Amino acid sequence: MKCPFCKEDRDRVIDSRSSDGGRVIRRRRQCLTCKRRFTTYEKIGESFKLWVVKKDRSRVPYDRDKIIVGSQKACYKRPVSAEQIQQIADKVEEKIFRSFDKEVTSAFIGESVMEQLGKVDKVAYIRFASVYRDFRDAGELIKEVSEVIDKGEPMGQPTLFEE
């Protein structure tokens, strides 16, 4: 594995974890030349694709990057690390592959992302919900914010992942 920083091919594995029922292996590595750390993900190749059924009933191939990009947009200028966004994608993906074999609805993915964002940052949750749920007016947005506030957790404070 070449270091993404110095491009040397000398590293050691610090930590390995499997997720998604063993389909993905996350390895934390340290370059022996520049001493910087980086993460790699190994996925088992599969002969089938998971399809996402959208609201208009069309089907598109599942793409993990869409979860990451949507989460990044929701977390823009919020105290949420890139590592936390990867953890959100990991948890959502694990839930998807545990529950579905060939097709998953975009609604299931969206609700799963909102659930994970709600655990990390309430403002990011509201941002994501405002786009995902396509609020028609300020009243719908206010209702969603009120529900988050009623749960008794501060809006601006990030929380840790709950296992």
C-alpha cells in the first residue's frame, strides 16, 4: 500500500476492523517513512449490485459516495469530523446490507442517514431533513425543529455515536 502523503510503499497496520457483516475491512495504517497515518477500506467484490428505488420508481445503482456527499453538505461548517461522516456512512451501509439483498428504497436510506445525523449533530440533522423531506413552507421546518427540541437534546452540541 503506497502512502498517500509521501508515496512510499512501507507501512504497518495499526488497527483492523470489519463492518457490514464482514464485507468491508477498515485498516488504520502508519507510514514507516513519513510516520503519518491513513485509513484504507477493503471491500469484497460482489457479482451483483444493490439497486436504489427512487421516489419516481426509477432504479439506480447504490452509491456510498452519495451518502457521504449528502452528509458533508449537511455538516458544512459544523463540528463534525470527516471520520464521523465516514462512521455515518458505515452505519447506514451496514443497516442497508443487513436488511436488503437486491433493492433498497431511497426513503430507507434517507431516514437512516437522518437517524445517524441526529445522533451526531442536530443542526446537520435539520439541514439534511430540510432537503430530504422537501419542506413546502417554513411551518413544516418549524415543526421538525420543534420535534428535535422537544426530545430535550441541545441543538448545537454534537453527541457521540451510540452503539
